[in-house]
Amino acid sequence: MGAMARPDSRRHERKARPFARAVPPLPTALRRRKREAFRVALASAAEGLFLSRGFERTTVEQIAHAAGVSRRTFFRYYESKEDVLVERSERWGERLYAELAERPPGEPPLLAIRNALIPAVRAGIEDAEFTRWVIRVLREKSPLRRAMMERRSRLEERIAALMAARLRSGPRDNTPMLLAFVTRALHDTAFNAWYDHETGDVTGLVDGLIGRLHAAVAELPSGWSRVLPRGSTSARSKTRRR
């Protein structure tokens, strides 16, 4: 009787998974931290070059080289070198939004805006040299101003939503958006006033701006609300009082 055929052991071997599947993916939090580290490194490199070489003379290639990455990697995180500056402005705006969101619900809107502005502006001028440079460039480069205005409109919408919740406003009430415009205008004006006067008294600076706003409103003549368009909130409330 001939020898029995040996079973083909290879038939029962478990194949190894493809390499890409064998290496476990990075946890989401770790990937997020890694991306943030790259973004911070690129922003830091860009800001250093902007200060030393000037905005116009700094190229994307130089920023990538200073951060130790390729030009292609730069464009994974930023659309352009202008985008680095826009992001810095957004960080100032995000700090303002966070401070405003933390204000107590019962605090009057203008007081809440004032109390949010002070720490937000103070945080923004911690890196005084770069903040001065950003403000100077924004005053000189209109394309940068336009890019920042597009992003700021989103911030205004989010602040308006905060104000609507605070005031429990209806969908047809324009007060939240008005307060959002005022908040952003005070924020921008505070940075520009700090640039012009180099004051360390941020509280006094913010209070001075709000005081001027209050004084300007107080100078309105009596009976000014009669010129409001028919159908406005004030006109309707006045009619009800009659």
C-alpha cells in the first residue's frame, strides 16, 4: 500500500493581513494632536519669518523649510501664507467668543461684552511685538483685510446666536446681530487703540471705548425714535404704549 498523502498544511495557514491593515491606526486624539503640532510649527515658523524678513519677502517654501516640512505639507494645513495671519486673527476672535460664552446669563448685554473684551484683548497683546506687526500689516495690505473680514462675518453670526439666547430673542429681532456688530467693532477698535497709544491699561482702554459709545448714543436728540421706519421694534412698542 502506498504512502498516504500528507495534507497540505499551507491550505490551513491563516494569511497575514495586508500591512496597511496590520498597523493599527493612530487614535483620533493622537492624530489630532499631531496635526495641531504641525500647524503650530508652521505658524510659528511663518510668524518668525514675517517679523525678520517682512510679509512680502517671505515665501511658502521658506516657511516650510523653517518648520522642517515640505511645501506640499504646508498646503495640507494652510491655503496660503495669508491664511496664517487670518488664523492668528481668528484665535483672537475665538478667545472673545469663549469669554462671552462664559458670562452669566443675567448680565446685561453691554456689560457682558465689556467683561469679555477685557481678558480677550489682554490675551491678544501678550505677544506685543507680533500683534503690533499684524495690525501694521492689516492697515497697509487691503487683500489681508478682505480675507479677515470674510472670517469675521462667521464670528459675528456665532456671537449673534449667543446674544439671541441671552436675550431670548425671536427670529425677527435684529438686536442680537446689532450687538454682535458692536462687539466685533469694539474688539477691533480696542486692538487699534492699543497699537496707537501703547497702553498697558486694557481695562481703562475698553471702558473708555464703551464710554464714548454710550456718550454718542446719549447725544441723540429727544424724540429721535420718531424717525424710525414704520414696523420697527421701537415704533411698534411706542404704538402699544399709546
